[in-house]
Amino acid sequence: MPQTRKILTLHSPIGADVVDQLLTSIEDALHRVGATRVWIDPRSTHDLTVMAELPDAADRADAAEVPDPRLIDESDAVRS
């Protein structure tokens, strides 16, 4: 059974083009890992809260625990 998860909150103000590219990338990534539904929480106001229905980790043999991003070493971050 899918579980509804709060994925992230995108704080405003940033340009519409940046928002569009970020949200498209996030949606694509979530669908690649099995999200059945991705949406913006309609209760969010100035900030956009991205929600998703993801498979229950217990139902997926390949599911791994996602690390707390605050604990990831900056040298592990992807740079462009």
C-alpha cells in the first residue's frame, strides 16, 4: 500500500523558470523510484510543499533507508 510522504518544501521567492525545472526534476526522480502520485499540497501558500505517494518500504525488497541529508558530508554532494 502506498504511503503519502511530504518530500520537500520549496521556499519562495525564486524565478518561475527555476521552480519549473526543479519541480519537473523532482517529479521525474520520484516516479523513477516508484511514486504513484506526485502533487503540490493545496494547503501550501507562499512556499510550495511537494507530496508523493511512495511504495511502502516493507513491500520493496530493494528499499534502502534514506540518510538524513543533514548528515551527508558536503564532499558527497553532486556539483555542476
